[in-house]
Amino acid sequence: MGLMTGMASAFFLRYNAFTGAAPTQLGQLTAMESTFRLDNNGFSGPLPTQLGLLSAMTGGFSVVGNVISGVLPSELGAWTAIGDEFRVDRQSLAGQLPSELGRLTALTGNFSVSGQRVGGTIPTEMGNLVNLIGVVDVGGNDLTGPVPSELGRLAQLQRSIILRSNLLSKALPTHLGSLASASEDFLLQGNRLQGPIPSELGKLTKLTGRFDLSDNNATGTLPTELGSLSELQAGFNVEVNMLSKSLPTEVSGHYFEGVFLSS
């Protein structure tokens, strides 16, 4: 693949049938200041570490729907000016989430590394992405360990936080109650979360989509404060946990579109 070395301000190859490894020469597009998208092709093999040289990029990076494997390069943490989005979804990546991605502090849109085989813990440095207003999605991976309390620093998040279908464990941090600007979904189902559901989650009163903590190991009582989530339209789901005692009237007195409470 011949490249317009150093010239392109944006690079789009979406919705084609390109195959093989993404060329290392992509790192030579050092003058690119806008957006890089390789979505929905047949690229395979690892993402070139040389992509970290595109440090002038201020738009978005999206590599969705290929068969990229290997690990997510820590060198991508050099994109400290990227603003629109960072998306590496539906690939075959393994390894861990690099802590260096916490340097993408100019990011205001979406951060998504979902539908992979990425393991390890969620880096606490993710809490540095304080300018995000869109979606944080690391669902459908093999992430382990606790949900970092530092995610509570993403207080400007206006859409969704999605950590579903991982291997996350231990108790949910009360700090997630600081995500009170989120207006769509709170999805943590299909993990191994333990302990009580924090009453602070009742502060997520702007949620209009789905609140889902199903298929975990939560114990204790259902907090009465969750009755404040009265704007939910797509479901309130805490089934398949180990919750006990009586159902709070503050919750049962509300009508949610699709309520699942069996535990």
C-alpha cells in the first residue's frame, strides 16, 4: 500500500475489503491533524506501534469490525490531542488496557474498547479522562478485578457507562454516584460483582435508558434510593443476584419499562 506520506490531514478507509496487516507505514502520516478510520474491512494482525507517531491528530480514531489481534499498543497514549473519539471495537485483541490511554485527556466524545478478549484490570488512569461527555464502553471483554473508584471522576459523562460482560469482581465503588450527568444507560450486568449495591447510584436520576446490574453476586438489600431512577424507559434489571429482604416500596411504586427483580 503506497501512502501519501506526511500529507493527509484525515485518513478514511471504511467499508472496503482490505485484508492483511495494517501497514507500519501508516505511522508516516505525521502531519495528519484530523481523523483516522479503518472500520469494517478485513485487516488482521496487530495494530502497528508506529501509529503512536500520529501525535498531531485532534479528531477521532476508529478501527471497528476488522480481525485485528495482538495487544493494544501503549504507544497510542501519545495521542494527547485527540478529541472526538477512541474506538477499537469488535476485534480479536487480547492483552491488557494500557494505562497510557489515561493520557488521552483531551478526549471529549466516546472511549470504546469493547467486544474483545482484553483482560487484566481497568487502569485507574482511566479516571483522568475527565472531559469525556459521550460513552465509556469496555464491555464484552475479560477484564478482572474491581471497578476503579477513579471512574467516578468522569462526572461530565452525559450518555452511558458500559462495563457489562466481563469478569469484574468485588464491591461497586460508591464514587459511581458522581456520574449523575449520564442520561442513557448504566450497564454492568454479567460480571462477578459482590457486596451491596451502593445507595449512591440513586443519584443517577437522569438515566432514561437501562439500569442493569443483573447476573452478578450482589448481596444485601435493594437501596431505597434507586426509586429515584424514575425516568428509565428501557429497563431496571437486578435479577440473578443474592439480594434479600423486602422490596422497597420506593422502587416497586415506580413503573419502569421492563422491571426485572428476581434474585
